Amino acid sequence: MSITTESAPFAKNSQMTEESAPSVFKQKLKIYKNLVLIGFAFLLLFTAFQSLQNLQSSVNRDEGLGLASLSIIYASLVLSCMFLPTFIVGRLGCKWTIAISMFMYSIYMVCNFYASWYTLVPASIILGTAAAPLWTAKCKYLTETAAEYAVLEGVTSEAVVNRFFGIFFMMHQTSHIWGNLISSAVFQTAAPNGTVSEDVIANHCGAEYCPQSSSNYTNTNLERPHQSQVWLLLGIYYGCAIAAVVLVSIFVDQRVTDLARSVRAKPDLSEFMATMKHLVHLDQVLLIPLTMYSGIEQAFIAGDFTLAFVTCSLGVHMVGYVMITFGVTDASFSLIGACLVQYVGRVPLFLLGFVSHLAMIITLLLWRPDPDNVYVFFLISACWGLGDAVWQTQINAFYGVLFQDSTAAAFSNYRLWESIGFLATFAYSNFLCVRVKLWVVLAFLLAGMIGYTVVELRHRSWNSRSRYDLEQCQK
């Protein structure tokens, strides 16, 4: 059984003296300082990257370059997940892994200034290679500091892990707001002068959009913004990425455990073997469809919804505004969900995420975009953001709770399967019509929830037996 038994709540130290209380307070404050700094650094970095990712299908649409570059990013991430995170984190420690990986993200921003196959392909490989160590280091840092904070608080680590991941993702998801606000402001003057016919929108946008046939009709909404506007936007994004690197390098504290590991790490196949061996856990296998769905749904909203529904119907200048709604809902419910889980548990939140995305997938299959009803675009974006908040916070936290004895391998698997979801979605994006893609998204949502339900039942059964055995031992 792969579940690590959750220990009883730590008893607060009755021998704590008044003199030691300020020391405990300082330790708590230091932990929260690092949590907030890492969250803000990720906010800056993904203000740039996520917004640029949202625009790739619209700005670099020629020859499918934008979506191809995203496919390469996630293909590289898949390989990186299997070989690099444990070695890199062990060699550099969590702090410097985060800082250096963030710098490698900035290279992709620079190469977008002169987007071509010769610039974006190498930059995409570099970014994808850096992504797995970045997220593994972040998850490991937060999980370990949450466990440390739980000891100081005298509570279970599960409660603090949920809280810390909720705070982090609340900050991280606001990047959708700021990045898209920037892109909308820059591209506002790029709004098309003409009006696209209702017939074109009804028959070629939304679920009816097919990449192969986009050259057979005229739609001014799909025209690329002026190059000077693209360069201005990229300059702002690059500045955000560099600021994130500086913030982590100077102000985030390196953990003592990082220093101990750094002298022992050697390049080998241990990461690949640890990642593969982790698949012997039935719970990990059962969570694969839902983990892949996490990548699939993010890739769909970033690559297909923004192009086929928003850009095609309203224009590229509206992408940012619609995705701001996604970001606001995502960020808000990341924090709200982290608070609610302490009172209602995981299950209601997972059900909420499932229902919100199921309803939106059905809506997108049946609805024909109408530029006169702009509010519908914002409503769909908001509901999708609510569901995404559940997946990003709760799946991460669930991994941390389930696999406390093998966090590095577990989070490597999380990034691996989520990245495969991203990769598959971006890879087939230039070849499938949106209606077919929506059916794929729906299939993985249903399979993912079935797998999650089985794992949740196993986890509850294991905890019940553990509590019973403990009570018997105490008699």
C-alpha cells in the first residue's frame, strides 16, 4: 500500500519556555517570508510565460509555429521529468534550482523577439528542460517547510501542506491577471477595423474551428498584431522574468537540507528509475488520468479557447481581457479552496471542479460564439478558472499527502504526466478540429475522476484501519 499513514497531531511542547516563544515566532515568520517570496517570484515569471503561452496560437500562428514551440516545451519537460529533477535539486538545492531554471525561462522570452523555427525550437528545448527541476524544487521546498511549520504549530502536516499550496497557487494564479492585462493594454490598438461576418463566425469559430481550413475564408480577427506592439509586450515580459530571478537569488533562504544534499548528488539514472519505480504504487497509476487532465485542460484553455473562441470571434486584443477573468477566478478560489478544505475536506472541492468543467465542456460543444454576447466568453472563462483552481491546488496537495515518503519521485511523476497532457494537446492542436478536442478533454475528465474516486476510497480505508490499529495498541 502506497499511502503513508498520517500521524496523530503533534502535541505542543508543554516545556516551551517564555524565552523560546519569540524564537518560534521568528521561525514561523521566516517560513512565511520564504513562502510569499517564492509565490511572488512565480507570479512574476508566469505573468510573462503563461500570457505569452496564451498568445502563441494567435501571434505565431503561421505554419503552426507557436503551438509547435509549446509542444516542444512539453516534450522536453517530459524527458526532463524522468532524468533531471532529483540530480539538479540535489546538486544545487531548491533555492538555486528555482533561480537558474527561471533564468532559462527568460531565454524563451528573448527568442520570441525574432520568432522562427531556428530561434524558438532551441529556446523551447531549454525552457522545457528547466521546467521539471523548477516545479520539483518548488514542491519540495513548500512540502518540507510546511512539515517544519506543522511541528511548530502542533498540527498535522496535511493541514499545513494544503494551506501552503493554497497560498502559493493563489499568488501564482494572479499571474493570469497581470500578464493578460498587460497584453490587452498593448494590443488594444490592434483591434480590427472591419466587422467579421456572422456567417464566418457561426461556421468557422468556436467548436467548428479547424486549423486546416482557416486559410479558406477571410477573418480579420485572426490577423497578427503589428511587430512593434509584439516587441513592446515581449520587453515587459522579459523584465518580469529577470525580476523573478533576482528576487529568488537574493531574498529566498536556502534550506539546511539543501546544503547536506549538494555534496552527494551525482549524475545517473536514479531520477528515471525513481520516477518509474514510483509507478508500482497503485495510487500513482490511478491518478495518471486526472494528472494528465490537469495538463490537457490548461493547454486547451491557453491554445484552443483563446484562438478558436476568443480571437476568431472577437479579436486578439480581447484574449487578455477574457483570460483576466480566468485568472481572477483561479487565484481567488485557490485561496478560498485552501481554507474550505480544512472544514469540508477534499471531496466536495474535487466534485466542484468536476461539475464546473463538465458544464463548460458541454456548453462549448453546443454553443455558437456570438460577438454581441461578450459576457458569455467571460462567464465560460471564469467557470473554467474555478475548476482549474481545484485541480492545481488539490492535486498537488493530494500528492504531498499520499506520498510523503517519496516526495521527489511523486512530484516528478506529477510533472511528467501533466506535461504529457500538455504535450499531447499542443501536438494535435494543428491537426484536429476543436469539436474533436473537446471530446478528448471530456474523456480524460471522466477517466480522471473515476481514478481519483478509487484513490480517495483507498486512502480513507487505510486511515480507518490505521486508527483502529492504534486504538487497539493503546488498550
